[in-house]
Amino acid sequence: MNNSLEFALALVGAYLLGSVPMAYLAARWTRGIDIRKVGTHNVGASNVMRTTSKWIAFPVILFDIGKGAFVVWAARQLGLSLGMQAAVGLAAIAGHNWPVFLGFNGGRGIATSAGVILALSVPIGIIVIVAAYLFAPFKQMGLGVFIVLLLLPFLSWFFAGAFNIEDKETVTLAFTAITLIAYLRRLLHRRSELSRDTPLGELLFNRLFFDRDIRDRKLWLHREQTGSSRA
């Protein structure tokens, strides 16, 4: 089998594995709820934690990180180039964000992105995960993820030697793509009912920095209850 065919099959396989919506499945199997209609409505581990429990969310986090790391590792075992490995990782992230199994409306892909980053550079992956969770006690994970993603390409470019990155151009390009995909996923989705009167500039600011349509975090997390009370 030639490299081109292996690469094409790896891309398809990575997208399909990325599309497996473990957060949706875990919430449905354990609590009988549709995670797309509760909490933040996001199909991701963080919303599973908010709407079910950490014991259900933790395996989801491991699965989402694992699928990102696995596809890059598998591409490496096939002898694909570093650029191809990175592309396969991006396909898994795209699958998580736009899964074929949920009508192309998935999560934010942060955990899957972390898996890809870990597979491309273990030290940077660890830094990214730890740094993002430093914001958790302040309930500002959305902002923490934004900052970490912003710094991600700079880490690989300026500290390539310290992190033993041999091809910093390829890795930095891959990390830049991961950052842009994450930002675009935050920005480009349907406006929520709570933000119908929010000016576009403020809406985009809230989405980009805080990963929500409105500034009020509590109202955002419990908007399905607000909607029920208004009905």
C-alpha cells in the first residue's frame, strides 16, 4: 500500500473516530439525557461533568484525549511524515467538532486537541493541560483555554530546542491550525435565544474569550431552566 492511500485512509479513519460522541453517549447511557439540551448544550466532557458527575466525565475526557493521541500515533506507525501525522490529528479534531453521527454539530474539540498536541510534543501537551486547568478554581476555563491556545504556536516556535522539537515549522503550523479551528468552532454556531439582543461585537467577544454567548455564566449554564420558566 502506497503512502498516499495510507494517508487518505488514515484521514477518513481519524475523522470517523473523532466523530464518536462519547460525551453524548455517556450522558444518554447513564442518565438518559440529551447533553445537547442541558447545561451549556456542548457535546463535550466539561458539559458531562456539569450535568452528570465527574465519575462519568472522567472516562469521557480520557477517551477524547486518547482518540486524538491515538490517530497521530497510528499515523506514525504507518510511516507517514510528521506533516501527515499532524493532518490526521486535525481530521480527528474536525470529527469531534463536526461529527457525522450527530448531524455535524459536536463539541469544541479541546480534549481531542490536547491528545493531538501530546502526540506531537509531550512536554507542550502537559503544559497546555496544566495551564488551562489553573483557571478551573476561578471558574474561567473558557478564558484559560483561549489563552493557552493563543500561546500554543509560540511555545513550539520559540522553545523548540527545549522541548526537543526537530521540525518546529511543521509542528508550529499544526498548532496554529489547532488554535484557529478551536477559535472558529467557538465563533461559528447558531445564536442562542439568550443572546438574541446581544450586539454582534459583544457576542463574538463573549464566544471567543469565554466560550459562551453572554457574560453571565450562571444564566448560560442553566438556560434550559430559564427557558422552561419563561414558557
